[in-house]
Amino acid sequence: MSQSSSDDCVAAVDIGGTNLRLALARVHDSNPAGAIVARSSGSVVGIREPANIVDIIRTGVDDLLKQASIPRSALKAIAAGAPGITDVDTGVVIVTSYLLGWRDVPLRALLQESLGIPAAVDNDVKLAALGESWAGAAVGTSDFVFIAIGTGVGAGIVLDGRPFRGTGWTAGEVGYMLLPGLPADPAPRGKPGALEGVLGGEGIQSQWRSRWSESVTSLPRDLNATAIFDHALSGDALAQTILAQSARMLASAIYNISLVLNCSLFVLGGGVGTHPALREAARVLLSSWGTRVQPRLIASTLGADAQLFGAIRLALNTAKHAVVCRMDSSPRG
Amino acid sequence: MSQSSSDDCVAAVDIGGTNLRLALARVHDSNPAGAIVARSSGSVVGIREPANIVDIIRTGVDDLLKQASIPRSALKAIAAGAPGITDVDTGVVIVTSYLLGWRDVPLRALLQESLGIPAAVDNDVKLAALGESWAGAAVGTSDFVFIAIGTGVGAGIVLDGRPFRGTGWTAGEVGYMLLPGLPADPAPRGKPGALEGVLGGEGIQSQWRSRWSESVTSLPRDLNATAIFDHALSGDALAQTILAQSARMLASAIYNISLVLNCSLFVLGGGVGTHPALREAARVLLSSWGTRVQPRLIASTLGADAQLFGAIRLALNTAKHAVVCRMDSSPRG
């Protein structure tokens, strides 16, 4: 049986549509915040081929090991979050958005083959929820919903302390939710959901551009969502209109999710979702609607690192499981 | 230790807004369909006082025991479904609709006191889901959503084979769901949800009345929901309009629930929900929307008995639990 050493570590990957983040974390550090020993980040714009992404991951992990003076043999497992629907059992990324354009990519097998260690994969938003549950805003809460609002909108649901995935791995795909003020028919599969058009970062930007005129605001025509929300706080009327619309959509989505799950905690993550103005406006509206259990809205505390922390947690589980399996299959006596 | 005998039975109660159903079921019959040995039903219109309802239950159970020639001592437990939000842990019905008008009624304690046997209580729609899972349309399915559409609209969610209840016992209160075509703000607490206004029985009736005129249809102005759906199948244009609207709302609600839970099976129950025209029209719409996992819509097979079968199942669990507890606390040796 192999001995574990204090060098033992795992690798975590967050594959985004434009960026790839990597981290090494020690197995023997029970404090999540202190677990990361090295990390890196780089652009993957224009790189879509799974084999190329896996090469970037392998090279990146080797660089981090060198940087931290950890021998390759101490790397026990790797876990990766992918921006798409992911079959956790088979380790296959079923489909991603157009940025990566993946279909049925056996990511776990590719990682295992390339790095020669046990691997695990999951959807990035589900991993972000796991991260918040292990090391972030939802520590100690067994039931909550993590809503990621960036370019897209999606949810990671944790019930009884475990990620809830659904029959076809798509539980939490709330960016397609049908709500008052949105079209009566959902967007076709593959196209962004209507909710993303008024709550996602690019949707908010284009709402701003389409309503913008020099007579309405002195602000520039090109502003991103968080800048628009900042200007709403400073009193710009058009920015306030956009904020109110986004907040209403967010509150409506949370209200509907609450009707189904009756969860008391929603953690808001992503570049747009963590903006305090959006959260506060949604909170006020939800409070005026008076649900039986008023859900608490809080911001992600891990921010852009939520997925990465979730991937670390998953990699730690994978390493532990691999050790147990090795022990089970080792000769007795 | 008390001996169990072949006479051992449990009592099940379905407390409706206007009707109360009772059943006696044998403990030692593993076949749910054959379990019921006696049953009765009676109006409770105008009777709201919990003590009076409990008296009616006690008298009714005694009558059934006599009728089945079963001694009172053979009655091992009772379970009741209440039409309102119910705290299963404390056995308290927190709130019901205006028909009963209950608030914080300790129904379990009242039943235990009156009948002198272990009792359990639950929400009626949750029990209907349990019934379908044990003896109806969802046998063998560990994850499904039961949607009851009668006067009101509500859902019972079963995940991993167990009822999912949420933090405040209100998971599945989908009658308040916000959908395109409905008001942007939900109905205040205590008032019927907007979805019930276009999908619930009374809502459909009043939709019909408000659009009815002699020039539009040759049908009478007073028709109930199922009659309206029947006439839609026979070609009446106004009835078809009403059916299409209700089916769109049902499909939208199922779509939104599916985005959250990604459940592959929906069982439709209740007087309105079991109508084949509604189910088929909703199915066609959902199919045209093309979700990743197309949820299957099927009709409740227990119909109006779903709640009662759920209550039997709960009473059987309660009787079993009580025996285990007695054995645990009985003197050793």
C-alpha cells in the first residue's frame, strides 16, 4: 500500500469560455482557505479542441508542481469544472455553449490518460455551489441554491448537503425560466434563454444600448453590467430602470424556485450576481411579495474562485476514493 | 410485548375542504389495492372546528371497525391528510385555505388524544404523491412530481423515493408561480395564486363565464372545467380557447419546475388535472419546446383516492414505527 506524505496534493481546474484557472491544493490541510499552494490562470480564447485544452491543463499542472517544489508522484487526483451539461457518472461533458462548442467530450478519460491520475469532472456552476458549501457563503447550510449570473444564468442546487443534479444532469438550468415580461415560449435549445437576455451581463449591456440616447443619460453608450449598476446607485435614471428590470427578473426567478424547493438561502455569484445593488433591489421586491419563508439572499464569498474551490473539494473526494479503492483491492494479510 | 394479529389495521383520513373520506386498511396485506377493508365518505361543509372534525373521524372509524367486525384493539395507528401547510415533525397544520380556516391546529395530538393510538399528519397533496408512489402511477419511480389540479393547484415532489418538503414545509406550492401572461406580482398570501385562476377548476369556470356569449357558443353559460374540456374535444371554439390557455399555463409551470428539478415524470391528479384533453395539449406544447429531458406526463391512476392511499401508507409507517419504539422500550430478558 502506498504511503501518503505531507506533499500529497490535488489539482483543480476551472474551464471557462475564455479563461482557464488552475490550482494545486494540499490533501492534508483541513482548512480550505489555506489549502491552495499554487495557482495560475490564462486565456483560452479561440482554443476549442478538447485535446488542446487537456494539453494546456497538463502543462499548467506541471508548471505549478515545479513552482511549489512538489514531486509529480505526490499529485493524487485532478478535478475539472466545465461550462456545460456534464454527466458526472461517465465523466462526459454532454454539451457546452458555443464558446467551447463541445458535444459528448469524455473529459474525465482524457484527463486520466494525459495525467495518469484519477480524475473527476462536473458542471462549473454545480462545482461553484459545492465550493460555496465547503469554503464560502453556504458553509453549514445543507439546503441552498447558488445562482451564477455572469454572461449566462444558471443555478447549482444543494439538497441535504449534496449537489442535486436531476435525471438528465440539467437541474438548475434556470436561464430558460418562463417569467412575466418574457416571451411565452422558451428560446430554442442552444440559444441563450430569455432570462439571460435581461439578467445576464451581455443582456444587460444590450438593454442599456437599446434604450440609450444622449437626451436620456450623460453616460457613455458602452457600459458593462456592473458599471450600469454602479451608476444606478449614483442616481442615473436610465441605469436605475435597467437595474429595476434585472432585479425584478431575478426576484421572480428566485420566487419561482422557492415555490418548488422552499429553500431558505440563495447565494448569488458571478460578476453580475455579486453586485450589491442587484441583490438589494431583488431582496426588497421579494420581501414586498411576502413568501412564507423569506429566502435570504447573500453574495458569494469566493467570487470568481467558487468553481475552483468546488473543483478542489471534488479532487480531494476523488483522491480519497482512489485510496479506498486501492486499499480494497490490495492483497490481504 | 403485544402480539400482532391478522386483524391488525390502520385508519386513513383525507380531510378535504368539503368532504371527509375514511378508510380502514389491514397491516398484513402487502398488496396496496387489497389493503382497504372498509371505507366511508361524508360532507363536512360548514364544519370548521378542529374538535368537531376529530369527533367525526373518531365516530367514523368506530363505525368502520364495527362494519368490518374488527375489534377496537386491533387499530394500530391513524394518519390524516389536511388541505394546508403541515409541519410533519410536530404534527401541526400551520395554515389551510379559507374553507377550513385553520391556523396552527395540533391535529396529530388531537387525533392521538381522541383515538388513543399513534397518529401522523401531512399535507394532502404530499400524501397524494406518496399514494401514487406506493400504489399508483409512479410505482417504481424514485423521482417525480405530482401536480394536483382541482379547485387549487399544488405539487407533491418525491426525490430519491421520499417526499421533499422544503425548509418551511411549503415545497411544491406552485399555484403561485409567476408565468408569462400572468400578473408580474404574485397574489398576496392567503389569496389564490394567479396560476389557479387560469388552471384551477373555479378559475377555468370563471374564464368561461367571462368570455361566454350566445353569439360565440351554443353551450350553456354555467359549465364546470371538465365539461368545458369535453366540449373542446367535440369542437366548440370557445372551449378550445379556454383549454389552450389552461394547457399553456400547465406546460409553462411544468417547464419551469423541470428547469429546477429536471424530473422525467409528472403525474397529473385532481378533477381537472386528470382530464386527457388538458394533458395531451400540454404534452404537445412541451414537446414543441424541446427540453433536454422531455418530461413524461401521465394521469394519476388513483384519482380521488390518491390522498387516501397516501394516508394508508403513512399510517402503516406510523404503526410499524410505534411497534419498533415499544420493542425498544420494553423490559429485556
